[in-house]
Amino acid sequence: MTKQRKPVSNLSIYKKECPEKNLPCGTKSSYSFVFTAGTGTPSTGYSVQGNPVSPGTSGPRGFYIDQSSVIRYVTSGSATSASTPLQ
């Protein structure tokens, strides 16, 4: 059974939930998360970065994902769309 996702018609609702509820941004398990909506109406893109609050101490890698569904990582610093794909 495939779980169906509801479309998000207004991404500004996430700002109200940040940081404790759905984690589009905020901190959890020593990682800092940032959700960025794409441009345009309707928005067709997004990105999410998850980086250790204290690199090397609270986590070994930074992560990035966008609408391509490819998870990317770096071993130091903040992951971006140009980072290595996770395999």
C-alpha cells in the first residue's frame, strides 16, 4: 500500500510550525534543518538541508535533498545541490 501525500497549497504554513512540529526548519537530534521553497506560483521546487549543530561532534555529515529526490552529503560543512549523492 502506497501512502498518498496531500499537496501543500500554501508553504507559508510551515513558518508557523517551525521549529517544533513538522521540522521544515529547526533543530532535532543535534541537527539543524532548513526548508527552502522554490520560486514561482505554484512553487514546483524545494530544498531541505540538515547539518550538524556542532560539526564533528553532534554529527559526522551534512545532508541536502531537493525535488530531484537525490539525497546528497558532505563530511564537513553544509551540503548543497553539488554535493556527493548518497549511495
